[in-house]
Amino acid sequence: MTDRTAVITGVGRRAGLGFAVAQELCDQGFHVFLTARDLEAAEPLAAQLRAEGHEATALRLDLSAPTSVREAADDLARRIGQLDVLVNNASAMPDFQTLSALDADMDHVRTHLEVSALGPWALTQALLPLLTSAPAARIVNVSSLSAQQIATGLDLGAPLRSPGYSMAKYMLNALTEVLARALADTSILVNAVDPGNTATHPERGYDETDRTAAESARDIVRAATLGPDGPTGQLFSNGRPLA
């Protein structure tokens, strides 16, 4: 039985990035906890990993519900004594058709903020006792270069595609820096990773330049397994930190 553990949020689809990250971490010997808002979606994925000889457990977690976050944290505390890796992967689907902040559906915006920014913040707080119990825990926030639309002000001279999604990822990047500073006196490293355009939705079709889920997952796992001298508070894209 492995003593290294990892929690991954938003693992409800076999073609999804979260499941690819789970597979990669399993291959590296982690016991992975696959969390999803719909437990019935996560359980078959955990069962598949177990059938392949790995340690995997499905848990229900709705990041938009504070009660669910607390319950998931309490459940994990009963099961494990430490948490080595937290991957905040869950995300809502971007509204690619919205090209201005003035046209944003505020209900969608609230969902993006809850799932991609406030949820990871609350979950990190709730799991902090387990993270600090690990010798050198790693937190990886799955971001997106769409956040750069906000950071660089591109919306001032070009359409702001998916404003709610972009704003939430911008906030997630800021949260990454804030948490890294707050945990600077610990052995915990906190980084964000842009996985790039990844072929995770067959129903939408693929572009020939899209990465496979396995390729993108490797970048995330690399950040999740950094050594003691690794960076913290950084946003990585294509394996390199963005200035």
C-alpha cells in the first residue's frame, strides 16, 4: 500500500484532463482520490484504475457548496494522515460565444468564480492540516492562458472571449501567488499550470494542434512532483514559467 496520496478535483469524464492526471499519478505510485460533483461519474473511473492494479478512491465534492467541501475534507481526514498532492483541476465550460464583459451572463460568471477560484481557495484551507502533515506537499492549480486577456488588457483592443472563465482563471493565478507567499515558511510549493488546448471534448471536435490529455497531464504532474528546490508561485505553460 502506497503512503503517497493525491486529490484531484473535477474527475468525472474518461476523456477529461483530470482522469489523465490521475492515471499519471497512479503510474508514479500515488493513491489517488478522484473527486467530482457527481459521484456516479467518478466511481467507474476509480474502479478502472483499481482494476489496473492502482489505489484509487472516488469522492463526492461540489466546489460551489461549502458544506460539500467540509464533508470531503472530513472524509479524507478519516482515511489518510497526510496529503502529498492537491490538483485543483475542476472547471466550468467556457462560454466561447461571449466576446465582451458587458454581455456576460452573471449566473455563468458566478459559477466560474465558485468552481475555479473560490472553490480551490476553500478546499486548500480545508485540506491544509493534511497538506502540512506531508513531508513536502504540492498544490497545482490548473489555469488557462485565457487569463492573460485580463492580465495584459487585451480586452481593451480585442474581443474578450469567455469573460467569466477568463476572470476566474485570472483570479486563480492571483490565488496561486497569494498561497505561495502564505506558505513560504513551509515545504509546500504552490504553482499554476496552463495545459494548453487539450483534446478532452470529443463532442466538440479537435484541432490538429490540440494536445492529448496525456501530454497535458504530464505538465501538471511535473509541477505536482517538483523537488525541494522547485519554484513556487509560478504559472507554467509548455513546461516553462511565464514572466
